[in-house]
Amino acid sequence: MAEPVPRFLADVYEAASRCNKCSLCQAVCPTYLTNPVEWETARGRVALVRDAIEGRLELRDIADGPLSTCLTCNNCIAACAPRVPTGDIVSRARQELHAQEGHPPVQTLVFRSVLPHPGMLATAHRLSRAVQATGLHWLARRSGMTRWMGAAGAFMEHVGPLPARTAHQRARGLPAVEGAVRGRVAVFVCCYQNLCAPEASEAVMRVLLANGFEVDVPRLGCGGLPAKSLGDRDAMRDMARRTVEALEPLEVDAVVGDTASCTAHLRRCGEILEDEPLLAAPADRVAARTWRAAEFLDREGLSAPLGPLRWTVAYDQPCSLPLDGDARRVPQRLLAAIPELELRPLTEAEMCCGGAGDYFRREPERSAAILARKLEHVAAAGVEILVTDNVSCLTQLREGARHHLPSLRVMHLFEVLLASIESARRRGAGPRG
Ligand code: SF4
Ligand code: SF4
């Protein structure tokens, strides 16, 4: 019989064909664990995408369900001997579906006219703050009106009132670098964290300064990860281009990202722009010098003294981290360096919390079920603080704690490191070096 010829998605067809149907991915897939049916696991999703590629069904037939409920977390790869990248295959299938059908108009507007432009993001922040000042934001949340306000209402509910100052604004009031200057870095601020959790980005900047690194904080738009996740390939490439053009000329030793997922995406910008004659090489250079903040600090070594914190903490791993290598152990190593801090193990720490970008909005019931499972493990660990280093995880876990574990505090890894540095300062220790 003749080999099937892929109708589309030729670039992931070979990877999808590697699935040997062993079913080992079931045990590590958050969506399957909360809804154990075949199409909720990597095996089922990959088989359906392959059926679509070979013409036995259309992508539209699997859009609602197999494609929409996947978190694209790629946790299934951990159990998969042939390393089938199901999250990437699902992302590409969503892109192909949207190429066939077009994009939702509001999403198109946001991806082209808001997210790529730092000025528009600042305007959105000012508008949101103005609405908060009138009390309408509070009223909308209290009255349940947010349920009828689409995506804007879902975000209002999820992240709560926005802090008064963005991370970009906070960057203007930073202290001088401490001790001998060890280098200069550009901080790649995630646009979502810039608005919703700027204290985490500020902590990254302050910890870098305390450790002898000058920081440059370029005002950037989105790096393109949301567009990738929601299947808008053109918007993803446009945002990658803008980011590379802004970062490549900077005279810095490294680009340091404040969130795990956007940094991982930026590290793939060479791949995303590989067919662009003028940008492929600059994109490769940006990718090569981009580091997640935790990995950068671990590689360079802490120079700022750490003071004691009598906290019990657990670390929840962002699912965007690579499964191989050391990336997932780095935060524990940094936390273990803090005197008197008790770091407890967390069951299924590597499994997605159901945040995954705007998954909480698109799949609210599934997201809540996945979050509930995560919070059960956190409660069993008996910690007072849950630590992570990704903004989607921060907002999702904070929302979960607000409703179900009110005594739990959720912090970015660098907020904890900054608290430890401040503890050392209170005890009168000066900077090293
Ligand atoms: S990417 Fe995540 S949600 Fe999707 S099949 Fe794999 S483990 Fe499940
Ligand atoms: S673990 Fe990998 S090879 Fe096995 S069924 Fe799942 S996707 Fe297929």
C-alpha cells in the first residue's frame, strides 16, 4: 500500500507518526487524569491529528475537545520513549486550523494592535487603573457581572485589581548595582507579568543588582507566546521579529527572562525566524544569550549574602521548563541556599496547575479541576509558601489559594531570594565582592 501523503502539517507528521500507542503518557497528563477518556491523552490527540493530516477527518472535527483542552504543557514527553512532542503538535494543529478558518476578530485585534506595542499595553494599564479608581472593577467582581464581560471579565476575575505601577515603571526607581560590577544584562519582562505581577519582575531586577549585575530594562511588547498557544502563527512571528530587533543591538552580556514560559519561547526565536534572511542570525544570537533568571543566577553564582527565612516552602515547577537537564532542579538549589528555610517536596510538582496562559478562561471547568488536584498536594505538603517562577502559575495559584487555601502565600522565586537578601541586610551584612 502506498505511504500516506500529509495534506498539511508536514513538519510535525513524522513526530506524530512516532507514537507507538504504549499509553504511558496517560499517567502524567493533567487533562486525562481529570477526565480519563482516550482523546484527553497524548496518544488520543496525536492519533486524531494524524487522522486529520492523512484525510480521515477534518481538524474542525477535533477542534472542540482534543485540540482545545490540551494544555500544550508537553508533560507527556516525560513518559514517552519516542519523545512525541504532543504539545507542539497540538499548537501546530491549532495554527493550521486557524489558517484554514481565519482567526476570531477580537483575538486578531489583540495580537496585532495591542500586545506587540508597549505603548498600548501601558494605555491598557492606565485604563484598567482608571476603571478600578471609579469602583466599577470592584462592583463588577462583587456583583458577578464579570461573567458576562467575555475575556476582559475573565481576566478581571482571575488576576484581581492591577497593581498601581507596572514593572517598567518600577524599573525607573531601582537602586545602584551593589559591589563590584560583574556584568550587564537586559531584563526581558513578560508583558503579562509587567501588568499583573510587577512585584515579581521588580524582585528579579533587584536580586540581579544585589548580585553585581547592572540591568537594562527595555520596554518591549509581547514576545509572541500567547499567539503561538492560540494558533496565530503570523502574529507569533511578528512579535518574535519585534523582540529580536529590540534585543539584538543591546550591549549586554545576557538577556535574562523573568518568567519561565516566555523565556523558553524567546529561546526558540532562532527556530521561529529561521527562514527570514535578515533576522535568522540575529535571532540565533538573541536565543543563545537568553537565560531564565534562575538559571542565570545559578550559573553565575550568588554574591549577595542570604539571610535566614524561617519559612516552610514548596516549589511548583512551571511546565514550560525542559524535561531534560538541570533546569528543573535549579530553583530548589537556590532555595536550599537560604539559611533556615525549610523546603518540602511537592507531589506532582512537575504537573501543570491549569493556568497555561488563558486556559483558565477557555476551559474554566477543566482548569479548576486541574487546580484542585494541585492544591490538594500543596495542602498535603503543609507549607505556608508556594514558590514558582512563571506568571501564569503565579496568577492561577494565587487565585486558587484565595478561594481554597487562604493561609497560603504564592511567591515568585525571586521574591523569596530578595526577602532573604533583605534579611541579610537587616542583620548588617554587606555585599560580597
Ligand atoms: S501536552 Fe499536556 S495536556 Fe497535552 S497531552 Fe501532553 S500532558 Fe496532556
Ligand atoms: S507515551 Fe508517547 S508513544 Fe506512548 S502512547 Fe503516549 S504519545 Fe504515544
